[in-house]
Amino acid sequence: MNVNNSAMFMNAIGQQMAIARGTAAGSGGQRAALAQACDIAACDGASPLNAWASALGGVGSATGDFNASTATYNFGGTAVGIDWRPDPRFLVGLGVGYTSGNLWVNGFPGKGWTNSIAVAAYGSFTQGGFYAEFAVAQAPHVGRVPKRLGTREAGAVATTGLTALQGIDALGLRSGQTVLIFGASGAVGTMAVQFAAQRGAHVIATASGARATRLVRSLGAHRVIDARRTESIDQLRKYAPDGLDALLAFAGGDELERCLDFMRPRGRVAYPNGVEPVPTERRTYSVRAFDAEASPRAFEKLNRHLANRKTRVPIAASYPLGRAAQAHRRLEREHTLGRMVFRIRRASRS
């Protein structure tokens, strides 16, 4: 039983490392990967410290024969830990587990018991993502390039467009409703503004700076506020006197929480997994997190929206693959408006 208990504890450690490192073994990794792919700035502010807990438990038996009766056991406990990421590539942590179990043989009086404590230190180092000229993908996760887009725009909009459109769908947005797109000048937000306007909604967007404000206005936003400025609350009260029917958040924080005060009763809030801190839930409105789905049907729906000749794919800059490091340094220096793309080779259309 002690061996079994230790195995369960180490499995919990392994699962936590998988989640923290961003692999498919845990939903947290999927959320982080989605957020990075969608260029959500809120991910950059995630805390390097993380605490976790996991329940341990199980039952089983070892079937006997004519020489021995069946042995039955059960056990339960918990594992807790904390990990620290001093660098995006490096993870260290400490976990502690406690389990208690019982063992008895059918047909015999009495039972055995055990208590065990396990401690483990763990760490990992990963170089992170990479770029390649060619990649292999499963057919259910790809779609055709929209006819009216070049390969550059199609590559830029694949992930961001799916996230934006499915966020609008998660809100159930209808014509005439008032929606706030929080974080509208980023790669995902610029697409969400356009899709919301196509639905006939009254679109209020958040953006900082004259260039960002001009961009989101040109994409269909009816009103633009800078959520970081104190006067934004008075502006939002003026632009949405009856409150907000829906809010799509691509960033979190105190500025978002102040905007949530304007949600109407039974309003809807949606955000893609990866936004931190997550919007606060309240009784007066619903909050829904979502992960973007990539499938032929999802791409077909996205392509129908992209067929609108007014739809634009804002691209902040285009770099040859050999200058990827320069592009990343720019991302660290400034907030880009729209998407940044790499040129793998010359395409017939651009």
C-alpha cells in the first residue's frame, strides 16, 4: 500500500508539472498556450508563484485462490505544493502528500492500516516554443484560406479570428445590444470589434492612445474609452446609460472590475481562458470562460465572416523568419496594434 500511495503522490506531482509547463496533460497549459497564441497581454502579468492541491484516493482488491482469501484495501489523502517560475523556461517546486489506508482479508477478523507522508522537490527546464518553415497538423484542426485574403492575412487571423468570433458567440450577442470589448486594440480585440459590429450591436471599445483609438474606430467601434483614465467611468456611464448587455474581456484587472459595475441584470460576460485575473462573478450577471475551437466547421464559420469586404485583419508588422528575435524584442518594448507575422518565404499572394 505504501508503494501505491507513493505512486499516486508522484502522479499528482507529474500532473502539476504538466499543467505548469503548459503541456496538453493539463487544462491550465492549454489555457496558457491559447492566451499566448492570441496575444493576450494579461498573460504577461501572471504571478511566478503558484500554489496547488490535489485529492488522492482509491480502492482495490487482490483476488485470492484456494490458498488465500481476497485482500481488499482503500486509501485517501491529499497532496499540496507550491512552485516558482523565476524564468519562463525554468520551474522549481516542492510538494507534500499524506495518505491513510486500510487493508483486510475477507473472512478474517481485524485489518491492517498505514499512514504515509511523502515529500518531493521537482524542477524542469524547457527552452520554450520555436518557429519552423513547415509543420504537420491533423486535418480536423485546419481550414482553407479565405478567398479574399492573402496568405499573410490568413495566417495572422486563424487563431485570433476564431477566439474573437467564438467569444461573440459565447455572449449570444444580438442586434441593438450594447457590448463592451475590453482590450480592443490587440490582435484578438480588433477582430472582436468587427464581428460585434457586424451583428448590429452598439460597440464600446477600450483602447489607449490616439493611434489605438483611431484604429478601433475605423473597425466599427461606436465609442472608445481609455479604461486606464479616471474619466473613463463617466464616459461609460454616458455612452451606456442603460448599462451593458454584454462584455468580452481580453485582459483583467482593476480597470475591468470598474467596467463590470455597469453590467445590466442578466447580462453576460465572456473571456478566453488565459486572461488573468479573471472577471469577478456576481449574482446579477453570468460569467463564462471559453477555449477557442479549431475545426473545419469553425473555420468555415470564420471564413463566412471574413468574406465581408469591410472586414480587415490589422497587421502591426511583418518580419522575415530570420529576424524573429527582433520581432520579440519589439513586443517586449511596446504594445502593438494588431498582429505581428513572420514571412517564411515569398508567397504568390500577399
